[in-house]
Amino acid sequence: MQRSDFRCFHRLRVRWAEVDMQKIVFNAHYLMYIDTAMSDYWRALALPYEAGMLALGGEMYVKQATLQYHASARLDDQLDVGLRCARMGNSSSLFQAGIFSADRLLVSGELVYVFADPATQTSKPMPPTLRSIFEDFEAGAAMVQLRSGDWNALGHDAACLRNAVFVREQGIAADLEVDALDASAQHVVAYNRLGQAVATGRLLPGVPAQDGIGRIGRLAVDRSVRSAQWGRQLLDALLEAARARGDRQVQLHAQCSAEGFYRRAGFAAEGAPWEEAGIDHILMTRRL
């Protein structure tokens, strides 16, 4: 088993509470590491687990878990937990895990999951859609589709996602989240393989009296699939749309907590922060 066998990794640092009297990671914690990595696997599939399982009509239950120990991890070690779907049966799927310190394999594991009815916990055939998602991800296929259009075409899905992020999660008043600019904006929505919207954003018409400057806003990502590059893919699509229509620069009002995300995408902050809808914001710009 090698690092190159895996597409999906979860990185962690060994904590004090996970080390035993032998000054190495207590053996049972490795299963917890792998289970934590499973959340990253669902993010890599762009599948919010709860909503995804509801749409698929079942749940994934662990039937069997085995570990093989090759070397020990110690306090403050940085570990990478790789996870892959190696094989599927009628209702079961075999996931293989590798826990690495740099390129050194410390622990290998296998988990057998069974797709089952959540009411009775009896197995049922794995839906063909889920089977194809596993197969395609391991083959390197894209897990989201970006759709661009106006508010009439994409407004319902964009509004539902924005409401979940801005209103329910961040506490912004609903009447502040919705504005008249949606009607004239170009919207982009990222859909997963189940057709669920997982990220959205909009490109507004140029700044009045400032030719060639576009405005990006209302960028929202479903919280359960964040940190999996879906927000960056959507932002890149909005930047490309601005470039295609001839904009030479784009600007946005970034929440200060997301400033690092936009800096990594090539944006620079301008001026001092201010409060908008109870949240600190800062003007950020990028030349195209």
C-alpha cells in the first residue's frame, strides 16, 4: 500500500489525549482517524451525507473493520489518512485505508460498509447512482457540474443554498440577503452527481462609471462539503465569466473570515474593514 493508491486524504496531528502509557497512539484511535477521513471522502464526492443518503433512500453501515499495525505514531506527528473505495458488491462496499507519516505506512485498514434501510437496518441493493459515483471518483472523474444562467433558470437552487448559509447559519436577516440585483446578475451553481446544489455565486454588471470592473458576490458553499475546493472551482468560473465579457478587474465585498480564501485566489484587500449585516467585510480586488 502506497500514498499514490489514494485520491482522498485527511490530514491530522496527533493530540496528547490520543497517546497511551507507551507514549504512542492508542491502537483504537486509528479507527477514529479513519472514520474522520470518511467525512473528507464524502466532501470529495460533493455529497452532503445526510441529504445525500436521504435522496438515495438508505444509509451506510459498517459491517466489519480490521486494522494492521506496521509502525507507531507519536505525539505531534502529522499523519495523512488515505481512503479509497476498492470494491463493491450487491449491497456492500470495501473501503481501504492507509495511515501515513510522510511516505511511511503506519497502519492499513479495511472497512466493509453495507447499504441498508435505516428503519430496519437490513441490507438493500446499492443504488446505481451511488455505485457510479464511487467508481467515477476513483477513476478521476469530476464530481460536480457547474451551470451558468440567469435568476429564472438557477434562482430557486441558488436561493435555497444562500438561505441555508447566510440566513440560517450566519444569522443574516432574510430581507437583507435577497436584493434586486439578482435579476440582472449572471449566476453559477455547482451541482453534485445527485443534482443537489452545493455551491453558488453571482457576477453583477460592471460598477457604474468604472468601465471594465465586475463585481462578484453571494458566494456560498454547503457547510458539509466545504474545504474540498468546490468554492474555488465556482469562484474560478465566475472569474472566467468576467474575463469572457471583457472585464479587466473584479471586486467583491469579502467577509473578513474568508479573506484568506480570496487571497489564495489572487485577490488583494483594499482599505479598512467595515460592518455589513452584522459581519465584518473588506473590499478585495483582482486584475484579470
